[in-house]
Amino acid sequence: MQGSGSGSPADDHPTLILSESQFPVKLGLPSVYPSGHRVLLVEDDMDQAAIVTRWLERSGKSVTLVSSRHAALEQVGSPDYDAVLCDLELPDGSGLDVAKRSKSQWPRRPCIIVTAKGDLGLAVEALRSKVDEFLPKPLTQRKLLSRLDDLLKPVETESILAIGAHPDDVEIGIGGILERHRRAGHQITILTCTGGGSGGTALRRADEAQAAARRLRAVLQMGELPDTAVSDGHETIALIEKAIRDSKATTVYTHSLHDMHQDHRAVHRATLVAARGVPNVFCYQAPSTTTDFNPSHFVDIGDLVEAKMDLIRCHESQAERPYLADDLVRSTARYWGRFAGYVHAEPLEVIRSKG
Ligand SMILES: [Zn+2]
């Protein structure tokens, strides 16, 4: 929710005019940020660790490095990692012990063992430990990343595209629903049509949007449509069509038409054109939706309210906005919950639902 749409709650906030000097980095059109997978790297050779860390970070992953079996066993139970990359020969024991514990606690999490020894017996033992891959040194960037990225691809084929006019719109509307998709292993893309420039510097807002997307393991696409002047014409339709093509979306979430903010209405109309071939299309609530908002589908977010609040808190620059008040967000979910017998729910208007 952003901008100064007529009648919107943001009307009383001044519009910031950004000068060129406030854009030290060109944002691009649209910018695509990688999914932010987190890798636990277990490697005692610091030269090798530095090289591999650089490769992983360049491909958008974040890396936590530990250099012993003992330290790895302490870390590997944590749900914070999306993949484990472990050297076989550690100073205090075998990397296979790390792999075994990782696989026993997180069977679906990819685990790769790297070794300097071309020993077939070790490879067989690694595979018996349910290790996903056994890579011999010297590693190459191409070999490592192509295998790791293959393993990190979601098993599920469902692809979710959440569209918002401004940074924070989808977190407010469907933060709980997106967290549920993440936990189901679905692929998530967030398309933010504008940089939200009138609500703070675009760069800061892009960083915040990225932080929220990382929590959801989502790919973030940021368009550069003009904040508060989004049209429902070709430019917006083309931006959304591209996101649908890139993500191969099977479900699209967008704004409701019943909304006081003109950007939200324009994005709604453009989505309906662009998503004409998508089997599932739903509209979510914004702080500026009107009393005509008429949801018929309610998703239980009882166990996801805190996760939703964490997503909203990523948008630090907007923290003082009245519509982001903690009690308002919670009580809104509580209110909608009663329509479906849940404690907390997020409401959706259904444009199309084919399951
Ligand atoms: Zn908005």
C-alpha cells in the first residue's frame, strides 16, 4: 500500500520527489533477484572455502562456513539452511557423519559431499548415507552450481505469482498464504510493479522487498512503473505477462477492483488481461479496499500470523504507517477468521479457481 491515491489512507503523507543522486545504482526494468537460498558450507581448507563461498554468493546464495565436523554437527540440525555442502575429510572426522545427521533430520534438504579422494568405496558409502551428490575435487563453478541448483528446485510443480502495485502490498494482503505456500515447497515469485518511490527512497524499499522475499524463498521481480500513476494499459499488462511467463504461474494473487487506490485498481485490471490463461486467480485485501470487497474464500493462517508479522516488519521504512499497526493487522485476520470458523484468516475474492 503506497502512494497518494485519491481517498487512500496515504493521502496525508507528502510525496517524496527523488533526485537522480538518490539512485546510485540503476534499478533496471525489471530487476530480478535470486531466491536467496542459504547454504551450510563445511570446509577446513580456507582457500577452497573462499573460492566456493564466492561462487555461491555470486549466484545469490548466502553462506555460513564452519570448518570442523564438531561445528557442522551443531549447525546441521537447524532449519535455517536450504542445502549442505560438506568436505569429506575434516580435521576431526568424516563429513559423512554430517551428511547422515542432515539427512536424518531434514531428508528433503540437499546434501552434497566434496572430496579430493577419487575412491569409489567412499562414493558408494556416501550414496548409502543418502547423500544427494558426491563431487570430486577439483570443483568447478559450473559443475557445483548446476548440480546444487537442480537439487534446490522445488519438488512441487505449483508456481505462485503474487502481484502488488507497491512494496509491502502482498505481505499485508497474503503474507500468511505465501508462508503456507513456502512451507508446502511451492515456487513463489513476487512481482512489485513500482519501486514505491513516493513512500521512501526506492533503493531502501527495494532492499526491504528483497528481505521479505528472502524469508519466503521467493524470486522478486521489481518493475519501474510510476508510483501513483500506474495504468491498466499495455505497459502494466506486458510487465505482468512477462512475470507469468517467467514463473510459469499456476496461481496468481492480485489486488481487488474494490479498492480506493488507483494503482491497485489498475494492477487488478491489467492482471485480469495478462492472467487470462492462468487457472487460479484470486484478489486480496489491502488497507484501501472498500466495503464492496466481497471475499468468498478464506485461508486459515492461525499458525502463520507471526510469520506474516515478520514479513511486514521487513518493510521498516513503513513501520509508522497506521495501516501496518500490529494490532490492526492481527485483528483484521481475526475478523475474517469468523467467516470460515478459523481463528485467523486471510480473505480472497475468487476470479477463477480450477484447483
Ligand atoms: Zn499499495
